[in-house]
Amino acid sequence: MARFLVTYHGGSPPADPEQAAQMHAAFEGWLAQAGEAVVDPGAPVRSLTQVATGTPAPAVSLGGYSVIEAPSVERAEEVLRAHPFVARGGTLQLHEAIAV
């Protein structure tokens, strides 16, 4: 079983409280559908600063994260295709955690 970090890019949360409630309900529905594949539902994030020796890598806009487990990248993609963030026009980027 592989572990994947899912990062959220683009999209923005709705300002309207009713739409925000619908967004939250859609996410909860996705969590229920994804089941045990979701190791950590994650959270929204806010970028603050970068730490580097020398010139830092270009900053990337990151809206949040989740952690999922799946037997393959293809199965992980299947789990994410139903994610409501994608339906709202956002992009989910999938990163495999490499065991060392």
C-alpha cells in the first residue's frame, strides 16, 4: 500500500456561508465515499515564508493538503476524481511518499 500526499492548488473557498456549508458537506460526502483510503483529511494551509540556503525555489500557491493510501497511483487517481475540489475547478496534485 502506497501513501500519497495530495496538495490543493487553485480554486478559492466561497464567500457565501450557504455555499461554504455546501462545500463542507460535499467534502464530508467525499470522505465517506473514499473510506479507509483517507489517512488524514488534511486542512487548508496559508503560506508564510520560505527557508533556504541561497536562492529559494519559486514559491508555489498551496491551498491545503490531504493524505491518502492506495495500492497504486491509478487507484489513488480514482479516489481523487470524485473529490469536490476538482468539481469546483481546483487542481489536486498527487505526490507519492517514498519509503527510505
